[in-house]
Amino acid sequence: MHSPAKRFYTVLRLSMGSAISVALTLVGLIFVTFAVGRLIPIDPVVAVIGEKAPQDVYDKVYKELGLDRPVYEQFFSYVGKVAHGDFGTSAFTGHPVVQDLASVFPATLELATIGILIGVLLGVPLGVIAAANSGRWQDQLVRVLSLTGYSVPVFWLGIVLLLIFYGQLDWVAGPGRIDIAYDGLVEEWSGILTIDALRAGDMDVFYNALSHMILPAMLLGLSSLAYIARMTRSFMLTQLSQEYVTLARAKGAPERTVIWRHALKNARVQIITVCFLSYGFLLEGAVLTETVFSWPGLGLYMTNALFNADLNAVIGGTILIGAVFIILNALADIIYRFADPRTA
Amino acid sequence: MKRRQFLASVAAAALFTGMAGNAAFAETPADTLVIARVIDDAISFDPAESYEDTGTEVLHNVYETLVGNDASDMSKMTGLIAESWTFSDGNKTATFKLRSGQTFASGNPLTANDVVYSFTRVVKAGKSPAFLLKQFGWTAENVDTMVKAVDDQTFEMKIGVDYAPSLVLNILSSVNASVVDSKTVMANEKDGDFGLAYLKDKSEGSGPFVMKTWKPNQTIVLQSNAAYRQGEPAMKRVILRHVPESASQRLLLEKGDVDIAVNLPGDQIKALEANPDIAVQRNNTARNLYLGLSQTVEPFTKPKVREALKYLVDYKGMTESLLKGEFTVLQSFWPAGFNASLDENPYTYDVEKAKALLAEAGLKDGFSFKLSVRNVSPAIDIAQAVQQSMSAAGIKMDIVQTDQKQFITAYRGRQFEAVLGTWEPDFADPHANAATFALNPDNGPDAGSKTVAWRNSWKDDAINALTQAAVKEPDEAKRTEMYKDLQRKVMADGPYVGLVQRIRQTAMRANVKDYTVGPATVYYRLVRK
């Protein structure tokens, strides 16, 4: 038996070790992004000043960007700034990158969280049902659903959903995060509109925000559901062929207990990994979903940054995404320790 | 288990009902204009820094310039902040008499000192638009001696170059020459930044609207200015919503959640025209598309070859079937619908004539070359149409698609054989385009100004001289003729195959009236619903 205190210290010790590897990973991330930015055949000055600027403006910006200094010097000065939380100014928004990310990330976080909830709450049970009824109609149904989630273009499905539920049925609100009538009514606190609305106690704003969110979140939910359900199914199939399952059945345990108690319990570590991975993918920002639904999130921001060859914004966003994955990994690690007695 | 399922579905149903009631058809309020638009190009709403389409359109509605286009007749220049003006001293001094009793939205009176401050800060801040005013021979060092307030109502400026008065007025009508409330902006300067940080996302002007909020890639909200000199506009609020996807824009418009959709492609516009609730308006824009033929590449140096290529574009077929009303044919360098436009498109698709010209140039079997194209629609579609029509004369054109920024880098660096280029003038005067398509005084690699002519390595001394002379010509009618002459000459011999000019197709709810479009803006103050 392990005391909770001992568990805590184990986690802490491992966390210290991972903190160092996290720092190294981040520096590596900056290095690769920085190098790519210097290798592409795009003049960073032209990217900032545009096509028409005269030569004197060009020379001025060239100096401002520090391009007259050696590349290694540019790199170290950049890393130094990043270490102090200064990611520079985005060329295409004109704002500090940190400020931009702070405004786009909550929008993505909100959508991704609802999306992953849909994905997990539906995906895991569907995967289990499919495995328990392997080869039967339930399995086929889940397979079709998964295939749809995998293969139907998000772009097309998004427009079709909008046409039906917004255009024809009027069940939900259209593209955007909030109706104009409700815009700016609640004070911005977390940047997550539903939370800010609840905090202000304004249910009208809350429902409106939710109504705007439901379609894109379902779309994201469907794609993670597809992945989670398929993976859960295969993990469960592995478990159900194990001897302990046969033993449990032989002992007369009801099939429901065998599946949901015994087998699922043993598959849960793998399922947790898959869920966290899906969450990570959603948090990167879903470019196409965000485009169709005019959702001002990270995906749209990063796409714009890439098309504008806006290196500061690209590196800033990349580091944020990297950090999100690292944090999710760490979280998943911690949850394993509690979910799987062997790792504690 | 059963009971829990039931509770869950009840909760879900309740949630949906709440939202459904909320999302029912919502017409925009009668005094609010909602525009769906792509606004992600905006980086600042400071006249000293803004240089993008969205910024220009908005700034014209929140600030005023000394002079500007007459909304009732766009070809005429009229006084806005200025009541009258005179040029003296051989057109080297311009004196503007300001209308009396004008105030900013803040309530501060508008005086000649505000004009002095506004012009000075544009030059000294040295951002992209600074070059507009620097054309007058102004620099950060000398601008203080070039502009002055004679008294509260009289502004005087010295012009260090030989510019025709009409050109000076056209430059002063550009949005970057807007007059800002110097008292408020000066009070908010930080570390000598001329208030650039302060004015980034708000307005301190005297125009019909005041900028309330800008959420990048989300919304821009304008509020009417009750103190506007021509009276408060009918629309109390104008909201620009960022909707990047055109299908979403169309859906919002059809549902009535927006009044106007700006960025709809030709096929969407066609589909909307059948809808009685929607009206479509077409206006010329100043954006053109052309092929540039580098004069460092054989056989483009041969005049006969350049001429032959001009007969190898199916102008009519391209604009009618491919571009569906989004573009119209434009073969000269200055767009139709603007002062001094040529309105002549002499070339037609004529394969036999082109073949004959190629044979005269000793290339009866054609040749091959690479065309650099930005990887966006409709540039690619246009390139493919040109590729097809040129193949009829045995010319093999390879299309090289690159990212936008990569394209500009290569074009500015002269790293191409031929390009599909696009241009939009910086101010509403033919010199804006003549200065780039015709002028190239220094063809060397380190030239101070990398004009389009320079990029194509095309230097013609007679054309240079004609361009320089037109800049100075004080007689307006004569000046217009000079630009028409210049356009004909560049069209006949220049290294460009002029293709098309963009048409702005705007779809709006049928109840939107008086949507008035100017050379660089939309007059929100005139719109009624």
C-alpha cells in the first residue's frame, strides 16, 4: 500500500525531472521553428512591410528586425526574450504575440473542451459496445459513424450542418461566437465566453454563446469520437480475449460486469492516453472548423501567421501548442499513476 | 441507469429549447448596419500606420481629410475640412482655408494646428504610409519648416518638388492625410511614439463615425458622431464582422443576420441574384492584374514578341465565363472609372496575328517560359486560361505557383521570367500607377525605388521623361491628356500584358439603400435602411 504522501513525493520527483526535459524540448522547438523561418525563400522584411514600401523603409525595418546581425546572435537574443515572456510583435496583427495568443487561445480551449467531452462521453461507450458486440449490427453502426467522422471533409460537413440547423431549422445560431446584440455585454474575465457569462450571471449571453458553439463543438466532437471509439474498440477486444475475462465469465459474473467493470478497467490507461491525445489535437485549433464558423481561435490565427510569414507569431503559436502537449502529457502521466496501481 | 438516461435527455432538451428560442430569426436593428467582411488584414487604425484595405475603408469614415472625393460625383474633388485653397509661389506653396466651427468627436475645436500636427506625425513616425507625404519633399528633419498654421483657420504647406496642384490635392485626399485631434493624441503619447499605440484601435477624428472597438479577426464597431459637421448619420452603429468563409457570409446574409456581405465570389453572387430579398451592387475597384515580362529574359526583349503575347489572351472569354463578373478587361495601367482613365482595350484574342508577329521575330515555332503566380484564386485560374490561349500559337508557358510572400520576395528581387502581377494605386491620381509602371530612372540593382518597371528591368528614357513631365503639368486638362498618351505608349511597347480590373460585387439585403462606394471607401454615413 502506498500512502498519499508518498505518492505525492513520487509525482513531485518525476515532475522535476520532466521540467528539465520540458525546457530542453521547448528550446529545441524554438530552434527548429527559427531555422525553418530562416530557410524559407521569403524575405522577412518584405513580409512585414509589404510589396510597395520604398527602399529606405526596407533598410529601417531590416535593422529593426536585427537582420544585420549574425544568425546565431539573432537566435540567442530571441531565446533570451522568450525566456522573459516576450515573443515579440506579430507583423500581421501589430499586437504583441502574447496578447494575441491570450485572445485566441480561450476561444479554442472552449470549443475543444466541449468537443472532447462529446468525443469521450460518446466515443468510449460506443467503442465498448462495438467491442462487446463485435461483428454484429452495433459494431457496424459504430464503424460507419467512425468512418464518417474520419473521412467526410470537415469543411463540407460544417457548411451542411449550418445549412440545416441554422439556415433551415433555426435551432442554433450562425457563424461567429456571439450574436451582435449580445456582444460585449459581459465583462471579459477568462476569455471563455460561456464561463464569463455564467460568472456575470447573464443567462441570455450564456445560451447565445452555447448556441453558437454547439455545431462546431459537435463537429470537433465527431472527429475525436471517431478516433476514440475505434481505439477503445480495439483495446477492449484485446482485453476481452484475455484469460481473466474467461475466468470471470466462468465464475458466472454477468456480461455487463465483465465488460464494464473488468475489461474496461484494464483498458482505461490506454483509453486515457488516446483521449488526451485527441484533446491535444483539438487544442491545436481546427483550422477548417474555425474558418467555416468564423471562430476566432488558434487554428485561424496560426494559418494567418503562416500565410503572412509572420515568424514571431508562428514561433509563439508553436511554443504554445508544444506547451499544451507537454502539459497534457504530464496530466496524463499523473492520472495513470492513480488509474494504474503498478505505476505508483 | 434508465433513470439517469432520462434525466440526461431532459436536461439536453431543456438546453436546446432555451437556445432555439434565442436563435430565432434576428433581423438587424433598424439603425445598425452589419457588414460581413474579411478584416484580418488590419494591423492598426492609426492614419499614420494603417495601410490596408479594411483600415482605409474604416478610416475614411472616422476621420476627414482637407479635401476629398465628392460623394455625389466621385470624379470631382471637393473641400472637406478645408473650405477653399490656393496655390502660389509657382505651385510650391498651398494655402488651405478651413471651415469655421468644426469640432472633433471629442468636442475639441479643429484648427490648423491639428493639421500641422497630423501631417508632421505621419512623416516623423516613419511607418509605411509616411512616403505619401514625403513625396512633397518632406523629411522627418524638415517637415516642421514645411507645414505651418498661419492662424487657427489657415493652414499653409510648402512643396519641395514640382508637383501639379491636382496631384497634390489627390495625395492629400488619401486617408493617411487625415486630421487627428492633436490635443487628445498628444496627451496620450508614450515615449515619443506620436500616439501610435494609443490610436491603434480607436479614433480621434472629426468624421461621421467614431471607432468604438476593434477585436482583431472578430469585429470592428463604429458609433455615429453626433457632432459631425454634415449632421449625424442615419446609421447609429456600423459593425464589421470578420467572416472568413464566403459560404458563411452568404448564409448570414440570407438569414438577415448581416445586412451586407462583401467577399462573395462570382458563383455565390449569381446564386443570390435570384433571391428577391437580396440586391447586388457592382463598383469598379482600382486593382488590376497584368503579366509582367522581365526584360532580362529572351525573347521578351523583342518588341514583336511582346506585341504577339498581347494578342494571345482570350480577354472576353476569360472575364465572361471564368471570372463571372468579378473582373472586367483592362489593358492599360490605369483603371477605368477614375480620372484620366483611357477606357481603350485595343487587343483581342487573335492567334493568326500573333503567329505572324512571332514569325517576324523569328520564332514561328513559339518558345517556352515560366510564369510565377501566387497560389490563390483567381490568380491561378487566370494563369491557366492564359496558358491555354498562348498554347494556340505554340507558346509553352509553365506555371510556377508560390506562396504570396514568397512571390513578392522573388518579384522584388527580380527572380522570375514572367509574373502574373497585381497592383492597387496608393492614391487616386494616375501618377500613382505611372510612377510604378512607367517610371524607372535607375535600372541598377541598388535602385532606391523598386518600381514595377524596375522589377521587369524595363527602362525607357522617353517614357521616363513623359512621366516626369506629366507630374508637373499645372493645366489639369492637359495633364489628363498626357496620362492618356503615356498609357497608350506603355500599352503598345511596355513589358506588360494588361489583363483585367477587379469589380467589387457587394450583396446586400434589399432594404439597404444608398450604399455609396468611393475610390477607396464606402460612405457609411449615406447608407439608409
